[in-house]
Amino acid sequence: MVTLNRIYTRTGDAGSTRLATGQPVSKSDPRVEAYGAVDETNACLGLARLHTAADAAFDAMLGRIQNELFDLGADLATPPAADEAEGAALRILGSQVARLEAEIDQLNDQLPGLTSFILPGGTAAAAALHLARTVCRRAEREAVRLVEAGEPVSGPAMRYLNRLSDFLFVAARWANDRGAAEVFWQAGATR
């Protein structure tokens, strides 16, 4: 349980923050960038959910994912220790990745085949889900930068980010299938 009695602390006024381990880092630290992009993805999903309440099951999926994004942020804010005992830190699990894959398949099975690239847009829900997808892709790139810099990131966290962007793409298509035709890219159409 987290208790926040005061919102501002003034401890970050000079441009630093602390990871979940208590380690001080710059607010521009690659790890902070990664979990910051996850937080942005979550905010985009909050916006998308303004347009999905009419479908309780779909909205519940998005709500669960928003909660999991907080778990993912905690995972990224807590660098894994080499000797970390299982369950010592909040981590994304392989079962969460598997659930995303099942939901991708469930939504995709209801859609017509994709015959062209699509432009982000259509319904308000689809547009917001496409925005969430692009921010999620940035979060994934930030996590990859961490790994490339030799910083540890859990495998399930990396897979979750990759699957989540796939989920958001299919979810946007699914949202459009219920209210607006997809807009297809027309290569070179404005030449």
C-alpha cells in the first residue's frame, strides 16, 4: 500500500529522483526515461477509456492493463539484482504476457484480414489507442536502450512492452470495426 500525504517534496527540484531501491539518479537517467514512457502509455490508455465504457469487457481489459502498467513501472524502477530472490520485487510475469497474447488473438479473430497499412484514426477510441501504441513503442525503445547500456531489465518486462504495442494495434482496429472504417494508407497518393 502506498500512502501519499504530501504531493510535493522538493527533493527533485535540482533534477534528481530516486529509483525504487533508493538509489539517487538524474531525472534524465535512461531507467527514468523508460518508466516515464510507461507512465505516458498509461495516461494514453486513460484517455482511450473515455471512449470504451460502452463495452464493459473491453474496457475491463484496458483497466487491467493500466494496473499492470503501474506494475511494469515498478519493475523498471527496481533494477534486478543478480541474487534477487523470486518475489522480492514487483515484477511482470510471463503469465501476464501470455494473457496479452490470448487477448490479441481473441480480438484479432473478430477482424477482417489486414490488406494494407492503416493510418491512425477512425473512432475516438481507436485514435487514442493508436496514440497509446506509439508511446508504448517508445517505452520499449527506452527499455532496449537500458539493456544495450548493460542495465538489467527483466525478460518478461521486455516481452510485455512488445506484446502491449501489438495488443494496442489490434485493439485500435477492433475499436474501428465497431464504429468507423479504417483509413488505409495510399502509397504516393499525394504526389
